[in-house]
Amino acid sequence: MNEPKIELRGVTREDVSRINRWLADDEVSENWFGRYSYGDPAHLGYHPENVDQFTEQQWEETFSNPEHIILSIYTVDGLHIGESHIAIEESLGDGQISILIGDREMWHHGYGTAALKATLEQSFSKYGLFRVWADIPEYNEAALNMFQHLGFKHEGTLRKSRPHEGSRFDSTIMGMLSNEYNSG
């Protein structure tokens, strides 16, 4: 199967509206950042449910933050399918990566892998990071396999860190160093 082509673009208000709809789906939210302990879908960098009330200044501060890069994932045909995050810790030269393919019709077709590759390229080439890492819930086997397939290494386990369906589950920290990155 040929890997699909994607584009990372700046976030629009319409994109956030779709993110809100996607996060209303339990399976989508559980595989993204999960849920807060009080039950609402978790989201890092901003609260999608509040963005429609943002002033232009709040929008600019959120989506132009050099320490938390948030980009929309689009197919080359112009279909918005997800969101990519790089939360940068500049003093350490590292960043936490998160990839969401929110459109479930696009799951298991290579779009997550394509988005992760594009996000890695930005992380190492554009932002010059030394290390990137991801926090993946143990029940998201597809994501664990994808990160491992692209060369991420197991760095640790956070015990019972993820509430999910009335129980708590471990999450796996996977990381990659810049010298382990192969852009090919």
C-alpha cells in the first residue's frame, strides 16, 4: 500500500469545530489524549469547546505559541482529517508529539504514519529538537505499533496514568533522538 500524502497547515476555526465533533466520539477522544478524571475529553494546548469565544488575540496566542506547535492535518485533496502537536521544552531541546486522525473513516489507511513522519520532519529539521517523545495509552495498540515501526524506543511506563472505561491503564513513553531519525 502506498502511503497517502498529507499536508500540515495552520489551524482554522472550522478545523476546531471538527475537532470538537470528533472528540464527542468516545473512541476518538480515548485514543487522543483520553479523558480528564472528571470525564470531559482531554486536549492539550487549548480547549476546543471554548475556541468559538476566543478573541483574535487569544487565537493568535494559542495558535502561534512557539512552545506548542498545533497544526491541522489535511489530505492533499483538501480534506481536514486531524491535528498534530509538538509541545516544545526549549531548555531541554525536546518535544512531546501527539497525532490525531479524528476522521474515523481515515483510520488504518496510513494517514497517521504520514502525519507522524511530517511532524518528525518539522521537529528535527525546522525546530532543531534533540529528542521527541510520545505518551501512548497501552490500549491504543495501533499507535504503539506505528511509533515503534518508525523507530521510537520504549523509554518508560507510567503506571495507571490513563482513566479509560471505568478503569485505569498504563501508558507507554516512546522516544526518538535526532540521530535516530531517518528522514528517508
